[in-house]
Amino acid sequence: MKHRSLIFSIFCIIFLLTACSDKNSSTLDHGDDPGGSKEKDETVEMQFSDEEVTVRVATPWGEDYFMNRIGEYAEKQLPHITLEHIDWDGSVENLEELYAGGTTPDVFLAFTGQQPLEKLDSVFPLDDMLESYGIDLSHLQPLVLEEIRSRDKERRLIGIPQETGVLGLYYNKEVFDLFGKEYPNPDESMSWDEVMDLAASLTGERNGNVYCGLEMDLLEMAPLWELSANMTDPETGDVLLTSDPKFTKYMKLMERFYNIQGNQAEECSFGGKTTAMKIDWHGLLAQWGGGNVEDVEKEVEYLEPIDIAPIPTWADAPEIGPSPRGIHPWVINNHSDQKEAALQFILAGATEDYQLQLSRIGTPSALNTAESIEEFGAENDFLPGKNIEALFHTTPAEPPEFKSIWDQFVTFDFEKYQESGVDINEFLRVTEEESVIKIKEEMASQEN
């Protein structure tokens, strides 16, 4: 059994605890008062136990991936904790099955949001506990923590992020050369209108092959994410598509995208090098081939003409990118009997050391440091020589104060929009009506 003082000193370094020399009490700095003097209050600060314990962690990753990704690291940093992985698909039904079978996870990876956990009273807010242990999270991005708070109706911090997601404009130099166009500026975002114009000029037939200018795949919502707009009222569930002008603005842009003649040709694909540009996640290159690449050198050569430019932005907000994305926080189960050890596990994944390890393999960290960007992709075979700084060029839009849980019932069916031939206002009206029905049905099911 390790000495309590050793464990405490380790956490002082890792998590930047503010401690005093007295083992049972500390002085916390609460900031500057209006006069400039610092007010300090004496308060009891709890210490983490080094008692041997098992922490059960529920993810969809499977045990091998979990242990390789974070489990082995956490157990090395916390030798008194043994981790047990539990398979969970993120649904309420699967969690009910676990509970019915006598399995109670201590920690969840909330990759499907916190609503499935709230339905079974399985969310444990962290604010008071973090304060009790003197935990300082200032090394993490403030907007990332704000994003997590915005998901809670009381703006509680219900989890701590392990990683984030970022978007970029990927482009193929060979296609640009074929059409005689200059490459995107590596250091500045184009406006969305500029990108649509450029996409039209890069769409057509060359040397008997069909080429398309822009692929947005499943990320047609990216321009809307830059506007930080709830599609529904968080409290009432009222659908806002026809009352908030942001959605008309967004749909006018998407109308331009879908009206680029020939840009939706089935023959085109970015991976097949017949599309000039693509909006995609950081993992497009970093995780090329899904980790199943047999000949890395061959794939690196294949990707040689592909580079990254900053994601396009709205002309009236040229530096504002999408609000924080890809954030799946670790959440402590309200029913757990091991909350203290669960918090220790979660914090291990939030240390600067571990976060930099993520960044080096090509996973954007939650750190609020320049080093995490400078180190990004340093140990990734597919990123050397790429303009990775472009992924971090924009400032994320601030998330709404409260994100609406009813937004999940609003779906923009762009294929239907193309086929319908209706104008934007009519499309938004019909989409709103369909969404209202879905939301009312969900509300009724919750009452039963």
C-alpha cells in the first residue's frame, strides 16, 4: 500500500491542486477583490484515498481498445485502482439491462449525450466534489467546459472531456492544378460564399473524367454550428426554424451548394481523388484507412497531394468556427459507490501529460495550451508535412447557454429538399411541422 502522502503529492503535480502544508486543511485563493487585495478563506480540503479499489468504466470501445487508449495509462498513474471495462452501447435500454443484471458502472463515456443517463438518474454533478478536492481545471479549454455545462438544464458540470473534435477544409492539389486554380490560403479561412464559387469552378469534366468541387458528406451542418443556434426552445420544445433568421441564412447557403451543377455526381469522391475539396473531421488524414492500413508508405504517397486549409466561415464573422464538437465527457454514475476513485480515473485522462499523448497521435486534446497544437500529429504517420495548424485556426463559436435536447428531433432532409423543388421558406415550414409532431410524440411518451 502506497503512502497517502506520496499519492497526494502526485496529484498536486498532475492536477495543479492548491494545497498548504497542513495535511487536513488548506487556503484557497478566491481571486482579487475590487480593491486589488486577495481574500483567502480557510477551508477543509479533502485528500484522495489510496485504498485499493475496482472502478467499472462503461464505453462502446471494447476492453482491448479501452485499455490501450486510457486504461493502462490510468492504472499506471493510479496503482491502487484496477479498471474493469463494461460494454455499453449508449442507450437507455442497454443500461437498464446492466442494472437489472446487477452491473453498476462507476463511470460512463457519455458519447450519446447525458439524456440516456438522466432517464435513469445516473448523472452525478461534479462542481462540489471538484471544489472539495481543490481541483483546478484551468488547463482545459474554457469553451469545452462551457459546452458540457450547456447540455445541463442547471448548467452543472456533469463530466470532464478527454478529447475534442475539429474540422478543416481538405483539398487536393492535383485537381486544383487540373483546373488551373490557386490553392486555398493555408493561413486564412475563405467565406462560405467564396468556397461555393470556387467549388463551381472546380466542377466539370477533364480528360474524360468527372470532377466535383466540394464534398460535405455528413457535415452539411458545419456552417450552422458556426451560428450557435438552437433549432428548438430548450424549455418548451417549440421549433424555431421559421422564426430565427439564422436558419434562413443557413438554408440560402445550402441552396447554393446543392445548385452547383454537376457537384453531386455519383462518380466523384474525395478519397478517389475526383473531388477538389471536402469538409471533414481531423481524423480524415490522421485515421486514414481506419487504422487498417497495410502499407503505410504507399498510403503516405497516395495522400501527398492532399493538404488542409482552415474551415470556411461566414463573411460577417470571419474568425468564428464551429462551436466545440466531438466532446464525449467521462461522467460519474450517481449510483456508484466508488465516486472518489471514479473521479481519480477521470482526472487521469485530463492531465496535461495524457492530453499531449493524445495530441501527438492526432486526436485534438482539451488542453488550453499552444503546446497541444504544436505537438499535434507528431507521432502520426499521415500528418507530417501537412498544414495541421489550419485545423485550429478559427475561434470556436460559443455554445448556447442551454442546448436544447429537442434539437435531436429536427432533421434537415436535403435529399428531399432537392427533389421537392420548393423554396427555402416552404422547406423550413414543412420541416418545422414534421419536427413538431416528433417532439410532441416524445413528450407524450415521457409523460407515460
